[in-house]
Amino acid sequence: MATLITGGTGFIGAELARLLLDRGEGEITIFDISDSTQRLDEVADRVKLMRGDLGDFSHVLNAVRESSAEVVYHLGGMLSLPSENDPPAGIRANAMGTFHVLEAARLFEVQKVIFASSIGTYSLGLPEENIDDLTLQRPQLLYGACKLFGEHLGLFYRRKYGIDYRGLRYPPIVGPGVRSPGVTQYASWVVEECSKGHPFTIWARPDTKAPMLYFKDAALALSHLAAAPAESLEMVNYLLAGTDPTPSAAELAHIVEQKIPGARIDFEVDQDVQQILDRMLKPLDDSYARREWGWRPSYQLEDMVDDFLRELKENPHRYA
């Protein structure tokens, strides 16, 4: 099966490419604004890399046409903080980019489009209880607004043109080589910094429970959703919760200290960040994904830390 992955040189995209190649799933084309193959590493010569801008319709049209894609995994876009700092660029990449992908899929009769959304689509008016796929989505940040637009645009193309659109709402993703800042990024950085022998200070309260999904599970979920029988999918856009149960920052620190003798971890609460965490971090319920297409994460907290450390040891060049 011919496959196109937008944002395919990135964190999740490169892992998805590796996963699909290991399964022998045919020709894979990577479309990205970056031409770096660092994360692709040993599979770089087994994919076709096309450099282009999601905000340029001609680039997207060309990528879909040349790839002869039967399925498009749309992971590309501009992250939250850059989008806030440059709203026109964020809209161009995230809103118009998704429109370009779906419209190109329609024009070239792509069978299936899998979209990477985010829990950033939730913000205002969150309930005290769990967030699930029926929770009202009222994003405050431009990134979340564009992702929500993408979800609804996908549903429109599914209804109007018969494209087999499906979407995932990711929680914070944990894995090696993360460089972009974020309020929950301590979950990745505490493992990586301690593995280098550096002390690390977590900026949240020890009892803070942040959802986290390992980057390999993020890729796996895309492939599982793509393979699910169409008749089993009713929700279409699905929330993922990550490790179960959601660990606290103290539990994460304890596991890291167990796995890395001599690791030095302390806590110094940033009150401004903590207010954001307290407001946005609610328990996530991904029961629709579990029920409709059998989703189960492969990595729980200890498994995640073990594999994270193994990746850093065996493939340091990917994450430098």
C-alpha cells in the first residue's frame, strides 16, 4: 500500500515510517518542511523524502500525486508556542495545511486520511470528572482551534466526499530527543537529563498527574486506527489517554531513580505553570477508542522508562 506521511521526519512520523516498513506495508513517501533524516536513521534510504510546505497547496498536490498514496497520515503542522507567536503562519500550516491535505486527497481519490489532533482542543469549561470524546471542545490557543477545525473539516470530507477520514487526539507525548518546550515536558526531560548524569528539577508539584503517551504507542495507535474496520467506527475522532493509570510526577521520578542509580531529581514548583497544569489536566477517558477499535497502549510507566533508556543507549545519534 502506497503511503504518504506529512511531518514524517518528526517525532512520531519517523517512528510511524519505521513501524510501517517493518510490517512490509509498501512504498512510503515522507513530506516535510524539514529534509533532516536524523530520526529516520537506518530507514532513510527506504523512503522517498519530499520537501515541501503544507501551507502551499501546489506542494501538497504534488506530494499526493507523486506518492500515489492510498492512505495519508497527516501529522505535519506548526506546534503550539510557535503558532501563538506567529498566528498567520500557524493558521497557514495547521488550518490551511489540513484543508490542502483533504482537498488533495479528494482530487486524487486517496482512500483514507488519518489525522493527528490534540487534547489542546479542550480548554474552557472542563468538567470536574473525566474528559472523554463527548466533552465540549472550547480551545483557547490557536493550535487547539486549528486542530479542532481539522477534526470538523475531516468529518465534512467524510460525509460530503466519502473519504475515509479518521482522527486521534493525542495527550502529551513522551520520548527521547524532545526539544520543544511545554508545561508537561518534564516527563521526557527528566529521563533524558538523568541518563546523562545531570540533575533535573521538575517544575510541578509531586502529586501532579499529567497524561503521557510514549512516542512508539503514538505511532502504533495511528496504524491500529488505520487498520480498524470502517463499520466499527462511530466516533471517528478519538481521544487517547496514554499510560493507565496516569502517573504523578513523584511516581515518574521514583521510577527514574530506580532505573538510573544516582539520579538526582528534585521539585521546585513554578506557580504560574502549576496553575495551567491544574486547570488543563483532567483525567482522560479513551473508552471509545478501546471499545470501537480495540486500542490498548503497549507501554505503561515502567516499560516506557525502560525503552526510553534503551533508545538513548542504542540510538543516541537519532536524538542528539
